[in-house]
Amino acid sequence: MTMLLRYAYFTALYPLPITKARVLQILSGHADGLVTNITKFSHSFMQNSVIARIETFPPNTSKPLLILGAHQDSLNYALPFYRAPGSDDDGSGTVTIMQVLRSIIEHDFIPPDDLAIEFHWYAAEEGGLLGSQDIAAAYEKAEKDVKAMLQIDSTLSPSTCFPLHQLIYYPQ
């Protein structure tokens, strides 16, 4: 995690090469019977999205999907073309889904035969959700069967952390 956060200080214009390298490192320890894949999803802009996929053998691109996503870019709103400290938005989301992937691999979790799990690290989200929209359009065109998608953003932010009693509804 320290390694990722050290490099999570980029503007939205530049790729985060450490994401792919770290995911490759995590996937290298996968269990027998688990098929893993990592791809760079190229866009019309400079930054690539990263997609990691785990499923059982044989791999099948038509399996229904469960997707966990986060974005790997950050933006300095005061000075948009300068460095942007992205340890929260969205280094924290990036690290959160990376930790989920690491835990799945470390504990030899095998998804059901009829389901694939994908982890998406989106590019250029601060520029207007560009990376995720490109991927969503490509998945729609390919008629991918997405059963569920969880987007993780700013999990470190104190503004998103509420005491439990504020989240629970108490009927009168």
C-alpha cells in the first residue's frame, strides 16, 4: 500500500503504471484452477484503464460479471495541470479494491463456474468519467452480462465516514 500511495500523486493526464505492476504481482500467487488475466484498456486520451479478471477454467468471455471499480487518476482543482495529491480521491478506492483482490487470491477463493469477477481501475474519471464510460460503452456493445458493479471512491475521506448511529434508521 505504501508503494502505491507514493506514486498516487499524478495529474489526470498521466497513467499510473504502478497499478498494473502491483496487480500482476498479486495475481501471480493465484490458486490452481483459477484463471487470471490483466489487460490495459486503451482510450482516445493518454491514460489507460486497467482490468484484472479472475474466473474458473476454461476462460469464457461470455460469463456473467461481478465488477469492482475505482479510478486511478486525481485532479488538482486549484491548478488543474499541476500535481494532484490523490491519496484519497481516489488512491484510497484503488487500494481498497486492490486489497479485495489480494485477499481473494491469498485465501484461494475460486468464483462459481458461471461467474467471472473483474477489477477495474479507471482512467480519466476526474475529467468527466471518461474511462468508465468508454468501458461501459464497450461492454454494452459486446453485450456483456454485468450482474453487479460496485464503484469505490474516496474511502479514506473523513467526509464519507459517519458514526454508525447516523446510518441506521430508527422507526418511530
